[in-house]
Amino acid sequence: MADELTNEPTTNQTGPQADESPNADAQQPAPEGQSAPERETQRPAPREGGQVPGRGGARMGRRTGGRGGRPEASKVEPGALDEIVVKIYRCSKVVKGGRRFSFGALVVVGDRINRVGVGYGKANEVPSAVEKARKAAQRAMVDIKLDGTTLPHPVKAKYRASQVLLLPARKGTGVIAGASVRAVMELAGVKDVYTKVHGSTGPKNLVKAAFTGLTSLRTRDEVTKLRGVSLA
């Protein structure tokens, strides 16, 4: 009995028969110099909800303009023309077949140094309206007289039902203004100013009133030359 047990061939589990197991193909060899348990411990731990960093929806918040991310501000070289779309208007016309829609765009263009312009355009599509307004603003660009980063003197301007008061401010104050007036001030190169609005708050009137106020600015040398006197 002992001889029969010793004469039976012994099977080696590490031989070819071990490779025929169904899990042999799924097993991957560990890198050289690294064991399988060490490789498993280096995987990133899942976050709450079962998301692994760098996979699936975890990247959604980092995309520019995506949900949870803020679009980057446009980087324009000094002296190059920049534009801000203040507002898009939608107009409708009732015709026999129904309503026909068109769009209007209010755009401010400037170089953020001392030139600015305001334009308004209408078209059947929004991109065409913005393009028309941009070209109109470029044609209406004028030079603004500034005193460093602020205004040389206070000025009050009126356009129809809106009245805008612009006051100089010391360096570091910033642009204290609403969205409509701020667009004109920033693209004109004014970095420190106080503003106050009276009357109508419509974007069209405010933008044109602020533009009128900037064009009426005068420097000290221009005032002395016009009046024929010397200022202390």
C-alpha cells in the first residue's frame, strides 16, 4: 500500500495545469520590484459617492464655463481693442403669419487706456447684431482726457431721462459704479472714480450719459488756453 502511494505521479500546481484556471487571464503580473499588495495600496481612495479623483464626473467642475466653474476673463494686450456687450434686446413684430423676432445689441468698445466708443446694432440674429454694434462703436471712438487713473475734474452729464455724476477718486479706490456705467469707465481706462445715477436706469441712457460725460472732460492746460488766464 505504501508502494502504491509513493509510485503515483504528483501534480505540480505551478505547472501548465495551473494556467488553465479561468482566473489566470484576469491576473496581471506585478511590476518588477513591486508586489501585488503594494500595487493595490497605491490606488487613489474613492471620495464620497464612490467617485475616484480624476475619473468620471469629478472633472466637471474644473472645466472652463462648465457647471461649477467660472469662465476665465479675456486677456487683452494693452492698447488692443476690447469690447463689452452691455445688453441684448429682443424685439418682436406682429405680422400676418405670427410674430417676427429681431435682436438689438448695446456694445462698448475701448482700449482701456484713453479711447472708448458706444454702439447699438439690430439684426435678425444675435451675432449679427453684436457685430453691427461693435463696428458702430469703433466708428464713434473718441480720446478721453484723464488725470492718471482718474478724472481731471467732476462732471455731470445728462442724456434724455438719465443723469450721471462722475467724481474723481484717489488711487486705489476702484470703479464705484453699476454695470452699465462701469463698462464705459473700464474700457476708457478710468480705474478710480465715484459715480452716481439720477433718473432713469435704462442701460441705453446710462451708457450714453457716461460717454457724454467723458467726452466733456478738459485738462488744466485746455482750460487756461480757452479762458486766456493762468490757474494757480
